[in-house]
Amino acid sequence: MPMEVNFLLGYVEASGCAFQRNGSWYTAQEAQAHLREKFKYLIATNKLETTEQFIERVATRSDLTGLAYLVRCNGGPIITSKQWLSDELLRLRQNP
């Protein structure tokens, strides 16, 4: 799991996409830093065992408001971060 999660965090940071959290838009670097902090907390408390749990528990929605995290890349459509990261995880696993 750590290798896949680190890959996904790097993917977020290098994406150049905009990320919406709680109604505000953030840069890819800000989004990656936020997700990494949530990830570190859940790992430290033994609450993550799989990369799918990382996506679901860390990168899908705000713990405070329950609002979904959204992603927009290159002026394209807005999609959920859950779908965006799940698609990338699938690509990674199909093309190791």
C-alpha cells in the first residue's frame, strides 16, 4: 500500500489540476499536502490497510463537512477526487 499511496500523492502534486475542498479551490501542491497530513494521521492510528481505503477515507471527502473533494484538470469537467484517483490506481495496476 505505501508505494501505491505515494504514487497517488505524487500524481496529485504533479497533476497541475485544481482541487475543491469545502467550497474553495486549491492548487495541486496544496491538495497533496492536505491529503498527506490526513494519510499520516490515519496510518499512525492504524486506520488504513489498503490503497482503496486511502482513497475512501483520505481523498474522497471532508471529515468536517462531508462534502466531496472535486478535481478539475486543464479546464475540463469537474469530477470527484474519488473517481479521479480510482481511475489512476486502476491504470497503475494495469501498467506496473
